[in-house]
Amino acid sequence: MSRTRSLPNVLVTGTPGTGKSTLCSEISQISGLEWLNIGEIAKAGQLYDGYDEVLECPVIDEDQMVDELEDKMTDGGKIIDYHGCDFFPQRWFDVVFVLRTNNTILYDRLATRGYRGHKLESNIECEIFQTLLDEAKESYNSQIVYELQSNTPDDLEDNIEKISQWINQWKIQNSH
Ligand code: DAT
């Protein structure tokens, strides 16, 4: 499918707090890929289907979200971040990066964000059980799924560099 795109589509997934939006913001500024923020798109279009009492957040209407994004994804050149990936069509993405963060570091980040109780514990468990990594490997060809450590500012710089290089390589390989 990538042959129909002039720029690749990139998915960044991982437990909340692992640094997805920080990374996507940086990548979109330097690569020219357009960052599609799922949370903001859901809010703007009210694409919700109930409320998750444990995670204390609205549940996204996945079918409506896929419909909303389909044309944009067909065009290519998009970077998406979300703490889930099994409802996105496999054909949309040329590469999937899964961010991983040490439990104690993640705990502090989420506590700073104001997460408490079940919401905090559920998210830490999600990281301990590598739920998003498994979901990514089950939902996409495992050869396009890469795990990236996201603990320190140095990790962030490394990840920006790695993804930028991957995008440049894709452009070279798909230039004719
Ligand atoms: P997410 O979008 O996955 O929920 P975020 O981008 O909002 O995560 O980042 C959560 C917090 O952690 C935010 O204060 C920025 C910080 N952060 C992100 N990546 C980091 C890294 N590699 N090293 C140190 N702090 C990081």
C-alpha cells in the first residue's frame, strides 16, 4: 500500500505518559509529517462511545474515528499517536514505534499529571505487562514494529534521530 503514498504514515503507541505526544510534536516539526492527535480529533468531533470508569476517560468511538481519518491516511505523510492500535487498519501504517518507560519513572510522570488510584495503577500495569507492545505485534507485521526506550531526555533525542532516519530512508526507497 505504501506505493500509493508519497510520504509514509507513522504510528507511535505506548502506555499513557511514555512520551508519545512529546515525540510526535518534535517529529512533525522537523519531518514535515502532519501529526494527527487522536484525543483532539475525538474531542472536536465528539467521537465518543461511553466513559471508562476505571481509566476515568471517555471511550473513543473506534469506527467513527477510522471513518474520520481514512481519507487523510490514504494521502500519506501522517504521524499518529495513541495508547492503543488494534482498531486502526493495518494498511494505514508503514512503521509502528512502541515507547517503553521504566515503571518508577512512569509512575512519577503520571502522578505529576494528576493520575491517582485505579487510574494510576491500571496504567502502570499496562506498562509492566507490555500490553501495547503485544497489541502492536499482534495488529501489525512484527517486522515493522520497533520498541524504543523513553526514559530520559537523551532517549528522546535518540528516538527523534532514529525516526527521522527511518523517514529519510523510506523517502529514498520510495522516490521512483
Ligand atoms: P504521552 O503522550 O505518551 O501520554 P507525553 O508526551 O505527554 O506522554 O509525556 C509525558 C511527560 O513525560 C511529559 O511531561 C514529558 C515527559 N517526557 C516525555 N518523554 C520523555 C523522555 N524521553 N524523557 C524525559 N521526559 C519525557
